[in-house]
Amino acid sequence: MRILGYLGTGIAHERGGLPCQDAIGARSCENGNTVLALSDGASSSLFAREAARSHVEAVIGLFASVPLSAFLGLDVPEQKRRILAACREGLARLAGSEAPFHAPDYAATLLLCVDDGERLLLGHLGDGALFAADENGETVFVSSPENAPEGASRTFFVSFPNAEEHLRLTSLRRGERSVSRVLLMSDGPCAMFQGRGGSLQATAAELLLYVRQGLIETNSQLADVLRQMAELPCERLDDWSLLILDTAGEAAEPLPEPVSMLAEEEEKYAERTGTEPGPQAAGGGEG
């Protein structure tokens, strides 16, 4: 079992003095669960970073305490309730009060994957995307971004009252469609994924194929591939976060801390022009 991750601070966020507001986390639990969680805090939210981190911790804590088989024995509405309750209890602790917190201040999405070796639970609330592929690299499951009717720039968040209506849960058996690899991603990389392969699914399949072929076995290799895939600085304005579960892989390394995509783009510009790294590339002049 191998878990790979990437976390990048968006160019616009760094220039605006904001930290990375995405969060990723993973754990192999004593009860047999392997848990991956990813959350994207809304830039307009006062506690976006804190909410995203809280959601990741809450999901990992929940599934560290209950075997997946027992959780899947619950009906789907109860599954949703327990996931959202765990996340909202974390937000209440952040707010420092038992009273209802102001939901827009803690707006963040959620993607999760829980694997116990026999079954997978995949969860998705908001934008971003989730993909599962079989041992041959064929995509067998897609969970696409969900945006609000008001426009593509708006989505749904865990802290909002209608979250249960928009939390999508899917259970797959390992032998059913032979799921071998899963990719979770925030909405940050979506522009690059869409532009590179013509669709999110095509680029996700390409990335998971590199994992299958052994071309991506470490976090640094994943970061290098993503750096090369991103051809335009304007594709990296928002924060990026990705998690990959490779059930056929071996060993694991700690998930990475956020990298500066501004610095990465400056380095790419310097490599192309033979100049010292500087702010030229991040200005978007090439894209």
C-alpha cells in the first residue's frame, strides 16, 4: 500500500500573503482501515485553512475508531450524518463554543477514501474530483466537481446546512471492478487537468498510469510530474492538493508540506530563459 501526496500554495494566494488553505492527511489505522482525506478551504472564508485541517483530522479520527465494515453496515443517511457530525464537532471546537458557529467563516470542501482491503468507501462534497482506476489503468469510477447553480466559482461546504444533500458516498468492493488506485484532488489543479487532456478524467488516467508503470513512486516524483504538466502559470493561481492511493504499491513516506508554486514557476522561467529566478513567470505573462 502506497499513499502519495502533493500540496502547493497557489500563486495568487502567496502574492496575497495567504497560506495554503488546502489540507491533506492519511493514516493506516490499527483497525485495518487506510484513510485518506482532503479538504479545500474557501478563500473568502475567515478560517479556511483551519476548517480544512479540522475536516481532515475529523475524518481520520472517525475511521480510526470504527472498522469500515461496521460503518458500511449503517444506512447511507446515517453514514452521512456521522461524517458531517465528526467534522462539525471539530469546527465547534475551533470556534471555542458549543453554540452554532457562523458557517461561512469555516467553509471547506471534503473528499475521502477509506480502504479495509475488501471494500472502499469514497466520499465527495463540493468541487474538486475523485477517480478510481482498475489494475489495467482503466477508469472505473468518477466523482465530478459539484458547483452551485449560481456559477462555477461557487460550491458546497461541510459547514453549511445543506451539506447532507450534497455529500456523495459510494462503496465499492475490491473485487468489484478491481479498484487498484484512487486519486483525490481539490479544484486547484482542475484547469490544468482539463486543458492538458481535454477532460479531468483523461489527465487523471494519465497520472494514475504513471503510478501503475512505476514512474511515480515518491512524493517528489509526483511533484516533478505535476510541475511539468502545468504549462501555464495561470493554471496554478489557486492552491493545489492531491492524494493518490496505490493498493499495489509498497512502503509509504510522510505526506509533504506545502510547496511554493510561485517559486516553482520562477524556476521554470529561469530554466527556459537562462536568467536568475524572479517574478516574471508568476506574473502570467506567458499564460
